[in-house]
Amino acid sequence: MASYLDNSVKFVTGVGEARAKLLEKELGIFTIGDLLRHYPFRYIDRTKIYPIEAINEQFNSTMVQIRARVTGVAYSGTGRKQRFSAFVSDATGSAELLWFNGIKWIEKSIEVGKEYIIFGKPALFRGELSMVHPEVESVEKAANRTVQSGMQGIYPSTEKISSSLSNKGIYTIISNAWAKAEEHIVEHLPEWLLKKYRLLSLKEALHNIHFPQSEALLSEAKRRLKFDELLGVQLAIQSRRTDRMERNTGFMMPRVGEMFNSFYNERLPFPLTGAQKRVIKEIRQDMISHHQMNRLLQGDVGSGKTMVALMSMLLAVDNGYQACMMAPTEILARQHFATISRQTAGMNLQVAILTGASKTAERRRALEGIASGEIDILIGTHALIEDKVQFANLGYVVIDEQHRFGVEQRAKLWTKNQQPPHILVMTATPIPRTLAMTLYGDLDVSVIDELPPGRQPIRTYHYYDSSRLKLWGFMHKQIALGRQIYVVYPLIKESESMDYKDLQDGFESIIRDFPQPKYQVSVCHGQMKPQDKEESMRQFKEHEADILVATSVIEVGVDVPNATVMVIESAERFGLSQLHQLRGRVGRGGEQSYCILMSGEKLSKEARQRLQAMCETNDGFRLAELDMKLRGAGDINGTQQSGMAFDLKIANPTLDAELLSTAKEAAIIVLADDATLAKRENSGLKALRARHAGMQRYDFSMIS
């Protein structure tokens, strides 16, 4: 776009200094170009006028247009609570129009006995129709005004903006901006790209997104503008990936030696799945490619990611390098240490652990051993990134549950060697493949999409609170069979603002129904001291406790094969990915396992869909796709995040999966021919890349 579009939005007719500041603060609109990239999220056919009698409950969330005559006005309330009403009618019925703000202006613009075109959101109460803060325009003015399009866009807004600038106001200033900006819009895609992918010109797309000339042209406008965003993202990602691969030569690890072979042939606890074998081959190809590996390994809970990580670390050790694995919690780190130590016992392999809670002797052995080269594999928490941790020859790094570490924390591991080590980051939160292309586009992505043989699918049921006695009976039967049970609550204490079950009240109920000494109940939550949490977990892992009452702190890192029941209280409070993670704590032994989702009787449509989906499938990738459709990208890592990884205003990586693949293909073709986008015909693409390169919120390949 030409420089004219970089001018401040304050210069647009109808904006000015005050509104410009409001648009900047509330919507991030600084320039005229930003304003034109503020797209409608839906459209209303302004050519259609409804008779009042035809408007029923089905229209409650839809903007409609009526033509009616004002039959009277009235005032009520005083001061800030004052409101102004206008009563209108047509040949079929009557309605009330209400205003709480801008009363002085609206009362001057409405005349009793005059006919108006009224546009707003209807509400029905006891059969009476009303509209709050509708747009009102005289029939004469409506007939004379120039209409850009019969379809009027409804624009994203905020409460603060809506109080001073209606949707019609936003539409008007965009119309004013377009009148001046149209002649300054310059195409930024090369002609060959437009032809190859059959795209509208930028000017046509912007005109039809704001003022659609037809449904078909609106669809094509959306496609072009989505393509622009996704192409900008992919140009940024692929450029960064190319730069990383050129800048960082990887350690060569061609040898498959005694460590790997003896483990594979003699110590595997179960045969590898086809998916595990495929991923190990992908990692091995990276290790012999001369390029520094930067790979994301994602797999469902219990799919065997840790086994893949261990075997790839053994490859590094076979080639004379040290490896380390960083986990987000003390519990998970020690669990990895115990598992790997047990599986490699008797091998000529030195494994150590280092955490913030390590005692002096343990810390000394780890620090001295890695500095001297005696330690082959170091497992730990964020303690691994401390300055005093110095490796003799670190060549391979595994980061488990990588989203729980900050970018700077992860990057510090890269600097433990002059030459960056190979990196494997793992996540147990399944991510739709299309979204992974955007979030992790500068990483190579491997997926374990099979579960080890012998795992029985977890049976999931949804009970309402009224079925609690049935739940208690089921728990008694499971404990009588020698099994253990998790009971998870969303809250520790009762909350006045949220009507959900809380751990304190739940614990008291459980110990009444499962009294000592016949039953043992442990508690674990985030407000406990670390040593107390450790003790509770130890009791449960060693079967000194039958029931563990906890919050979602046990979501990751707890492996108790004898636990066969996961009860999730107020399950409607959790997102799908978190429910799935919690369910993954059971089903780790050979016995049939169960997940019981408890909820209140009143559920939203979305909550009901989530719980139903949990009961229908154990496939984490299917659940991740559904979660994206229900909640957007906000919950992709199990904790609520605001917005997408990039500032996408119109494109959605999941819903626009095919277009995302097309944009990635286009970016690769462009950069293969002109890696720096130095050619004159690519100057627009360079600007497009720059706009998106600065917007990425997550950089999972940050190498110093």
C-alpha cells in the first residue's frame, strides 16, 4: 500500500483527535490503512425491510430494518438513569425505541408523525417489540443517500467505542476513508501470484469486503484478504526457518551405536509403534543433515513421546555428546529421572538429575559430572538454565511440555554450547496440524498418532450432580478391586462469583463417605508447600492413599498405573484440552479405566457439546479440532491465551486450512526464487512479511 495509507486515522472525515485516540486504544487502529483493514464480521441486507409483525424470537440476535411512523415520545428517569423512548408503528404492529445515551441529539432528530427507516437489534418482552439505540434515518434521507452496497457490514467494536460511535458511525468513517484512499491503493502481490491462485486485485477485495457488490464478490474478497494475511505469516516463518538453517550448522551424529542398539534390542518395555519408529527416523535424518535440528514432537497423552526422547538422546550419547531433558515441574522431572534410570539400569550410561530442590550432594554430582563429561544425560527443571550449569559437550536438548517455559528460559539452553545443540520440544496437548503450521511453522513437526498396544480405551461418562450417590457406589466398587481414584476440582475454596464445586467442601464430603481407617484420602493443590505436595503425591503413587483429591495441578506429570478412575467435578468449567489432559492421568495400566464428568444441571450449549465430545472420543486430535471451532485458538495449550499467534484479522488457520496450505506453498516458491525479497516485483511482499514478522507472539525456535 502507498504511503498515503500510513497517514493518521485522525485525518479521516468524522474522526478527529479524540476519536483517533479512542480507535488507537480500543481497536489498534492508528492509520488509514489500519482502518481499511478493520473488516466487518458479518453483513446485513439493508435493502430488506421487515413488517413489525414478522419479527419474532428468531430475530433476537440479528439486526433488522423496519419502516415505521413515530406516534409519540416519552421520557423517564433522571440524571444518568434518564431514558428517551419513541413509539413507532407500521400497518402490522408497533414497537418502542429506547435510548440511554445521546438523548439530547436523538430527541432533536425525531419528529412525531414522521416516517423513518429504523435499523437495530430487536428484543421481545411479553410479546412487545423494542430496540435499544437503533439507527434512525428519515425516509427522504434514506432515499437520497448514495448507497455503496445493499449489504452493510457489522464491525467489531468495544463498549467504550459503542457509547460514542455506533456501527453506522464506523461504517460512515470507513466510507469517508475509502472515498479518498481508493486511488492510493497499490497492488502488493506480483501479477503471476494473482493469476496462479486466481485472486482479486487488492482494490477490488477491499471495496467488496466493505461494500459488497454481490455474495460471490464478497466471498472472493474474503479469500484474497485471508490469503494476504496467511502469506505474510508464512513468508515470515519460512524466511526465519531458512535463516536459522543457514546460520546454524548442526552437530553431525551419524553413528547408531551400542547404547541405542542394546536398548532397542534388549530393554524396550514394549514394541515401538509404527508412529514412534517413523518419528525416530525423522529425528535421525535431522541428526545427519548438517543442519541444527529444531523439531516439535506432539502426541496424545500416553502415546510414548518420552520413549522417543530417550532413544534419540541415546543416539546423541552414541556419537560422543551429552543430552539433557528439561521438564516444567519437580514431579515430572523426578518421574522422568526414575523412569529413565530404571530402563537403562546396568548400561554404561550415567544419568543425573538437577532441580531447584536438589540437595547438596545431588547438586554437586550433577554439576561436576556434566562439566567433566562424566554425566551423559541430565534431567531437570528450569534449574538447568542456571549460569553455573556448564556442559562439557552438550549436543542434544529435549524440552517436555515446552509451552510451560518462556522463550528466554528455553533460549538459555541453546547457549550452553558455542554451537547450538539439536532441539526436540514436546507437547502432550494435541494441536490441529493446520494450526501447528502457523504456531510452529519454523519448526519441523512430528506427530505420534498411535497409542502403544494393549492400552484399553478409557470409558468416559457424564453424570449430573443428582447422580452423586451412583458415583459414590462406583468409587466404592473400584477401591474394593484394589484400584485408586483421582477427584479433581476447579477451585480450592468456595467462590462467591462462581457456582462451582470446590476442593475444601468436596474433601469433607469424601472423607464422610470414605472414612478412615478403611480408606485413605490425600490432598494436593497449588497453595500447598512443595514438600507437602510431594508427600501427597508419594502417598498416592505408592498406594498409601486410595483417593487423591486435587486441583488441576495433577494435569501433567503424574503416572500412577493403578489409578483407574478420574472424577472431574464441575467439568463444564474446564476446556476440552484440559479435560483430555486430566483424563490422560488414568488408563496407564492394564485395567479398564474410567473418566466421570460431573456437572450441574444447567449447562450452556457449548459446555454440553464439550462434555458430549469427551464421552464420544478419546482422540486428542479430534478434540483439539473441536476445541478450535468452539473456542478459537485461545485454549490450545490448555491455558487461556488471548488471540492467535499472529494478528490475524480475517483468516482462521483451522477453518481456512486449505488456504493456509496454499499460502505456505506460495511462500516457499517465492523465497526459493528470491530469498531476501530483493527483487523489485517482490517489494510489496517484503512489506507484507515485515508487517507480520513483528506480530508473532510465540517464537519456538529462538536460537542465540
